[in-house]
Amino acid sequence: MTVLKSCHSMRIREERSCFKCDKLFSELFRCKYDEKGNWIFLCKTCLDQSKLNNLFYQYGGTWKSKKR
Ligand SMILES: [Zn+2]
């Protein structure tokens, strides 16, 4: 499936950095990560790692940047 974008915007889309690896992503996963119970945002890779053997892990939904 090919999608041609006629309007190629130079604007930087809103992105958030992953709490662990600190890279920018346009899609992150909200979760609780430690005993403090603070909500943080993780990328898919860090999320998969974090939920292994993690008693405090709780999934809180997906965050996506708005495409304009
Ligand atoms: Zn990450």
C-alpha cells in the first residue's frame, strides 16, 4: 500500500522522549514502572524490557503525537 503525501511539512511533529533511553518518539506507552507509582512514558522496546519481572508494572495506554 502506497500513500503519497502531497503536502510535505517541514514542521517538527510533537514528540516525547522515552523515560529510559531518552530517544524521541511519536508514539509512547504510558505505564507505571516502580513502587512510587508515577506514570512515565516508555518506547516499545523499553516497555517490553520493563515489564519483565516487574511487580510494579501497570499499563496506562498509548500516547501518539497528533499528525497534522
Ligand atoms: Zn526507550
